[in-house]
Amino acid sequence: SGNVIDTETGSLFVDNQPPEIALFNVNQASSPGKVRFNFNVKDSACALSSCSGKCSGISRIELSDANSNYHDTVTLNTGSCAASKVFEASSSQFSEGSHVILARAFDRLDQMSAAASAAFQLDKSAHLINLNTFRVVDETNADFGFFGPNPVAVIIKVGIKDSNLDKSSVFADLNELNSNTNLGDVQA
């Protein structure tokens, strides 16, 4: 028959294990109008220590919400055995209320991980501004009902109520006072 010129030995790893979602969470307060998904995924060819660092790689993450029609795919397509990703989606895709997002990871052999879940509450209702609480007061907190010809420092007060109100995010645009002819020399 033939002559053997050279031989080599090697190891063959069979990836028979699906990836694992090590971390998954949702943050809807990350930026206005956005819902941010954070996840870490790892993959291994097998459970033995000799498989450490060996895998087929991570293909994608599929996200879905049972309370809405939301479904999205985050493509990773990496040969790496670990991947971290931050993914943002528009909050307009979700209705107001509670949501449970399911995440499933797929390796490059299309093996699917167990589902990981994260819950969040979306509040799309506007803050309640009670117009009856709008007041212009002086330094002593006395109502300032009239304006004379001399400049006077005043304080504008208004009551705003919301169960999730972040006081550091509240601001007022009082430029409209500048153009109000009934107020004379008002400067905002």
C-alpha cells in the first residue's frame, strides 16, 4: 500500500453543551425613552475541566416579552467563549406596566441556553402638576401679588407629584415670563 510520511496527534472537542447566561438585567432608567439590557454569556464545549476555553462560540441572544409583542435578536457571532453586551431598545415598544423579559443565548451550533428573566416596571404617565400650587413669593415666603417699577427678587414655587419623581431631573422653563406684557419688566 502506501508509505506513511508523517503523523500528528491532536485533540477533538465536541461542543455538546449549550451556552449559559451568567448575568441578565434590565435598566429602564438608563436614558430617556430607552430600556437597557445587560448580559454576560459564556459557552463551553463540555463540563470537563479539559474543555476550559474550548467552545463553538456565541451566536446571538434572543429577547422576548410575554406581556407585549416585543421580540429582538442581538447578534454576537463571536468565536469567544464569553461575551458581554449592553443593548438598548426604545421604550415605545412596551406598554405601561410590568414586563418580564426572557433572554435565551445560542451558540454557533444553535444550541439554546436555559431562559434567564428580568422584570421591570414602565411608567409612561406624566407627572401631576397642580396648577393651584403655582406661587410667586418673596424671601419671606409671602405671596407676591403685584410688581412695582423696581426690580425685586422672587421665588417661583410649584407642586409636582409622582411616585417615582427624581427631584434632580425637575426643571422649569420660565422664559415665557419675559414675553408676558402683563408683567412689565420681568426677567427670567
